[in-house]
Amino acid sequence: MVSTYRVAVLGARGVGKSAIVRQFLYNEFSEVCVPTTARRLYLPAVVMNGHVHDLQILDFPPISAFPVNTLQKGQQDRWRPEKASGQMPAAGDSEAVHAYILVYDICCFDSFEYVKTIRQQILETRVIGTSETPIIIVGNKRDLQRGRVIPRWNVSHLVRKTWKCGYVECSAKYNWHILLLFSELLKSVGCARCKHVHAALRFQGALRRNRCAIM
């Protein structure tokens, strides 16, 4: 049986979150920054340790705030996942994503503050008594390390010890630690077959390469 996991990717403008997704899916990178203006849904399949898993990756444009008022139905609907077919969920469907990827630029302090704010707002929307949805904080643009604004140890300690979130640094430009990020993602959502220390992950591009929908 193929497992399906829904993932929301969030971040401020210019941090490279869409570049991370495209590097993972298509092994490509563009030097031209094209702002994300609409939500995109990608439906890749990945193979980890010989087992196939379907991902529903929701790439969101920058938002001013994560919806915190459950009465704001129009806002809440934006965070409900698409079905595996790519269709919008039926009215009243309250399924949630399985994990959040929050991306910041290691050379931009404001982008980290953005991630800090969005993470806190995600926590405020959680329903008491339900299990916590994993959050992975991602520091992109590691290739520009000399311009780093916050020491790596400080961020890693805060994220892992205080926030209790996963933390990965990567470079979308050079495809560095991109597979590690998605390997950690599968481990975080409780994939029983993905918890091996040296889990092997590869993307099945031929299976789903053209399955992208713009919402």
C-alpha cells in the first residue's frame, strides 16, 4: 500500500522555497527569481528503502499571517489540502497537512523572523488533544555562508532544543542537502520504513514529472 503525505511549504519572498521544490522534483535551478503568486500543488512519488510514497507538496506564496481565527472560513479553506487527484476538497473536509516546511534565507534576518512568526501562528491553530504536526525549519542559500546573519549553532539550538522542530540547511542552487531535507521530512511524519539512519531516498521523476496544478 502506498502512503500519501501532504506537505505545506512556506516562507518569505525570495528565500528560495520554490527553488528547493523544483530542485527536488526536476533537478534544476534558475538564477532568475520568479515570485510565487499562486498556490502550486506538486504530486511526486518518492522511493525510500525500496518503498514508494506519494507526496502532495503545496507551495504557497508569501502570506501576511497564518490563519488563526477558525471563524475566518475563507482563510481556513486555503490551508485544507487537495485530494490525491488534485481536486479541491469537498465542503466541510477538515483534513490537515501532515507536515510544514518553513524556509528562510540564512543571509536575511527578516526571513527568519517571518518563519518564527508563522511557526508560532501554526501552533496557535492546533486543536487541543490532537497530535502535533511536524515542522521542519530550513535554512536555504548555504552556498552564501559568508553572508550568514545568525550563527548556525544558535539557530540549530533554538530550533531543535527550544522549538522541538527539525532543522536542515541546504543550497537549492547546488542541490546540497535537498534529498536530506525530504528524507528528514518523511521521518518526521512517522514513516515507519524511513527511520533508518542511512535511509536511501530517490525521486521517481518519470512517474509524476508533469503533475503540477496552479491554484
